Amino acid sequence: MYFLIIQLFKVEYKEDVLLAMTSCGIQQGSAFEGQNLDKMLEREFPLFTGLIKSDDERERFSMLITSVVDTKKRVQEFVQLLKEADIDITKNNILRVVMIPAEMIMDDKQQWEHPS
């Protein structure tokens, strides 16, 4: 069992990412809107960018998507579905995927379950 975190840096891919997630069985997640830290630093501290600001305001915004997945294979399927949709996350700074092993989860009956 893993806690999946997806940092979506290019929010224009949000629908593609959510569709790929549901297509490979990754559901019951949460999504949070935010700002890219590096873009915040550029705007608030121009010293970091040499006083040159970005024209593309969309780069400021990001999204954090979380879910619980049972296997690494689901996440590999997710990445493969994105590739099949011509979204290659290894070549473009579109998103970052993080998987954290989960020892225990609490189900809807409020009982601790140890995944095997």
C-alpha cells in the first residue's frame, strides 16, 4: 500500500491526469490548488530571476493530487497512459510522482488495517 502524491506543475494537463488516474483504478483522492514555489520566489524576490519576470502567469499555479494505491503497478500504468496520450512526463516539467509506503490505513469502519 502506498500514499501517492502527484505535483502537477502544468495545470493545463489536469483533466488528462485525472482521466489517466481513474482509467487505471486510482480513485478516492484529493486535489489541492496552489502555487509553484519557484514562481513565487521569482515574483516576490526578483533578485532570484535577475529582475526578469515571466510572461506566462499559468506557470505560477500548480496542483497537488493525493490518493492511496495498492501497488506500484497502478502508478506505472498511470504513467504509461499519459505516454500513450503523448504526455511524456520524463521530458517535460509537467508533473512529479512520489510514492510513500503506508504501513497502516484506517478504513470507513474506523479500524486500523495492516496492508499485506
